[in-house]
Amino acid sequence: MYEKICCIYDADENYAMRLSEAMNSNGAFPLRVMAFTSKDALLECMTDYDIELLLVDEQMDKEVRDEFPSTKYIVISEGDNDLERNIISRYQSTERIIRQIVYKLGAGNGEMHTTYRTGITSFYSPSGMWAKSLLAMAYAHTKGMERKVLYINLDEFSGLRELFQESEKGLSDAIYYYYVRKENALEGIIGCIGSNYGFDYLGPVSCPDDIGDLSDEDLIKMIEMLRGSRIYDEIVLDMGNLIRKPWSIMEESGRVYIPVSSKQGDVLKRLEFSEYIEKKNLHKIKSVIKEVACESIVSDNNLPLKTFVTSRNMEAVIGGL
């Protein structure tokens, strides 16, 4: 049996080599990747390998399409992304290109080359502690060194916009695609995901009402769409206080981390939250909640945000979770 591979066929040798190297070093990509600028060399490759996927420069597509009738095609375009037509723009980060390709490989059959269901880890604070988001981001950064992680900020007022300025889109755009695109919503949502600090992310909403107007049922459906793509090993939810029923999300989580302090207001709100969980017999949530002492984290937060959440001190804290 021939080994199944992915081939890149592009006139720009430097681009093809850089993309192939990035794909081969990405742990989430399921195929070995080879780069070609010669049609003859690409056709010769067919004698030794089974070409499962072909990424083709749009200017060279017609040269080889008839030669590979059973191969999955993705066209590398000078224009915008059009995932429905298997077109990906070359003018975006390699991380985003890889994420889109991995999604297209699994589209239609629901299968990706992973063997377990994407986990969900939630961070929640009944009192709205600032440390919640610091912990969630530091967790995503630290765990992102080991596996593919998606961080989703669900705060109405995150205080973190400066960290996500490089991304043109965020959660507000993803919510828009969810409601407008219907059956093709996932492709739009994936296009809103950015990448930095060692993990992928859906940045904060641009308008707080986008969170407030989103029902818990629709939020769960959006998260399930991303889980179903199986692009990620873990989804980290940084939960805010405009989510209508946060416990509905917690029931889907494998772990729920709650930052705690000795301040009276924080203690009383946490107590009322615990009483509600007990009253509603939400035993599953109770079993996955873990409280994290955060007074030292908050008091030590004089560093710039990016430096703080990626610091060795925070990595040490996350290592103990």
C-alpha cells in the first residue's frame, strides 16, 4: 500500500517550502507534506505515494486537475478565503491555513485523525474576579505547548483587547456567522479564529450585547460545532457574567476552575453560588469544580499583560492545577 501524503504545487518555491515545513512540524496535521514546483516531478511522485490531498496554486490548477481525478483539491488563491469552494488565501498566517485545511479534510464524514473527544475546561468567577481571565489565558498558553488549544473569551468586558489586536475578527463575528450561515456556520467561525501566545483564540466581543443576546442553547451549539471539527484537543472557556446560564456550560466541562480570594465580597458570592449548585442538585458540576487561590496572582500583576500570562510564575501555577 502506498503511503498517503499531501502535495503542494506552487510556482513560488520559497512559499511552498515554508508552508510544507510548517505543516510537517504541526502536530495536528495528519499527512506528510511534500512541495513541488515542477509538474513532471509531481506526476512522478504518484508512482511512489498515494496523494490524498493536493494544494495547488490557482495559476497552475488547470495543469494538473485532470491528472488527479480522485484526489482532494484545495486551491491556493491570491484572493479571499472561500472554504465552501475549497479556496484558501495564501495571504494569511500558516497556522490559519493549516487549521482551515485540517477542517476541510474532516468535512463531510465527521472524522479527523484524533482518537478522543475534544475536552472543555471552563474558568468561572461568581464575583467576576480579574484573576479568572489571567488564569484562563495562562492555562491556554501552558497547555498549548503540549496540545492544540482553543481559548474562547466569553466576557462582556474582558479588559484583554490589547492582547488580541492582531486579529481582525473575534467572537462577535463568530456569533454573526453562527446565526447567518446556518449549515455553513462552522467555516465562518473558523475564519474568525486567531493565533498567538502558543494557542488559538476567539477574541472578546466588540459589543457586550452579543454575549447577552446569546442563549445558553446557542452557545452550547457553537461550542459543539468546534468540538465536532476535532481540530482541537482542548477548548478553554473564559466565562463572563452575561452568559444566561453558566451552569449549562459547566455541565459540558471536564473541569471548572474558580479563582478564590479571602475578600468578603468574593467569599459571600462564592458561597451563594455553591448553595445554588447544591439546591439544584447539579452534582456533576460540583464534582469537576476546583478552586484556585489567586490573591498572590492579583497582587503580583504589575507586569504588562502579555508578559504576565506567559511568565514562568504563571506556568508554575498552572502546572499545579
